[in-house]
Amino acid sequence: MAAERRELADLFEGLGDDQWNAPTLCAGWRVREVVAHMSTGFRLSLPATLGELIRARGSLHRMTDRVARRDAAAHSVGELCAFLRDNADHRWTPPVGGHVAALGHDVVHGLDVTVPLGLDRRVPADRLRVLLDATGPSGLRFFGVDLRGVRLCAEDLDWSYGSGAEVRGSAQDLLLVTFGRRLPPGRLHGGPSSRFTGR
């Protein structure tokens, strides 16, 4: 997790203004909002988080969206990068999933930025393996992913999941599928791939 956060902080620091304002795979969020969101768990205490959740009338989605937009507007890009780098060794984990979920949070949000920007960052295989091997029905349900009749097959890693018609792609692109993301056209192959591709 620490290595992933430091590498992403370095990458984000090299982005230009247009890239910071570009859309991401997180619907409605620019790069600014995604990077602001990535450090929320480091910066908000548990009481502050509960207060934000109450203000959002119990909706985690509304809470994370409002906080990300607020913090993206309140902080410079330098501050947003520093939040990530300075907390690289932070022990924060999401409410469910422990350290694997924390790693997934960092890796997937990094891909939410790099994929639509067309940046060829390759997530190290050992990190992908940890996350892909944790794929299961409960996580897929949480992210609203329907893999009925589909077998995901990585082309660059010995990994597959599910049964049915094959959807092939890079391991990191298939990881995005398991986290409910819709990918740009041309990144996935196989009959059902259009189910997981954005317009």
C-alpha cells in the first residue's frame, strides 16, 4: 500500500492543469475529486466521518461525493498529492475488507485516473494478484457487478474468474470490471465485453 501511494503521488504531481480537470472512470468526478477522495480516510477522524454521514442522511455515496467535491475545491493539487505521500504508511482500512480492501481502494482509484487519461501505468503484478484473488460474490454484489454467464480471463496473468463466455483483457482492466467500472472501448475482448464498456 505504501509503495502504491508513493508511486501514485509521484504520477499525480506530474499531471498538467487540463489533466487535473479531466473526467475519470468515477462518474461525475474529475481527477481532482478522485485524488481528494483517496486521502479522506487519512484526514477525517471517525467522529468527523460519522458527522459527515449523518449530514448525508446515512448515504455513503452522498457523503463521499460531497466530501470529495468540497476537498477538491479547498486544496491545491500540491496539497492533494502531499496528503497521499505523507500518509503512505497510514494504517487506514475501509469498514469492510481490511488491508486488501485498502490496497484495492488505492489501486483502483489510481486506474480510475490513468486509464481515461491514456497513461500507460502498469500496476505491479503482485498487487494485482492480491486483489484479483480476493474476487468473490460479496464484493461483486457491493459494486453492482453481474458476471452471470461470463468468465473473466487475464491475458497477462494466470488468472480467471467465473464461467461462461470469455471476456479477455489485461489483469488490471479486469480488476476494474470487478470493481464495477466501465472501460473505454477496445480494452476488452470477447462476446460479452460490451456489457463492461462505456460509451
